[in-house]
Amino acid sequence: MGKGKIAFGAVVGAVAGFVTGVLVAPKSGKETRNDIKDVTSKAKNDVNENIEKAKVVAKEKTAEVKEKASEIIDDVSDQASELKARTEQAVEGAKKGFSKKPKSTKK
């Protein structure tokens, strides 16, 4: 399970526990609403903080993937250039071989 899911579950559990406790506690309606407002605000801040962390991780992973893709593209390009050069050499060798007169096999 990911850290984000665990953190989200902890926040939801804390909020649910607090709301239950506040609703059962012997306080006035105004105090109860203020307590709920405070907890909701804290939960919102926690969620926003986790979103920002997720954005940073996503940017880092994106940069890593781009770098790896660039390396792979460079490797494939190098291999293609080498294969092209070897093919051209083979063609030139074949052309030279065909331009020579064959040796007689008669004895």
C-alpha cells in the first residue's frame, strides 16, 4: 500500500474520530461548529500538503523517465548508425567482388 493511501486513511480516520467526539461532547452548538471548522481546515491543509508532495514526486519521476528515454534513443541511434555503416561496407565489398572476373575452374 502506498504512503499516500496510508496518510489519506489516517487523515480520514482522525477527522471521523474527532467529529464523532465533538458531536457526543457536551458543548454548545457554536463551540461544536468551531471545533468542526478547525478540524476541517487542518484536514484540508494536510490534503493540500500531500498533493504538493505528490506533485514533486511526479515531476521527479517524469524527469527520470525522460532522461532514460533520451539515453535509449541515443543508444538505438548509435546502433542504427553502426549497422548502416557495416551494411554500406558489405555492399561495397559485394560490388568489388562482382566486378572481378571469375577465375576459371577448368584444369
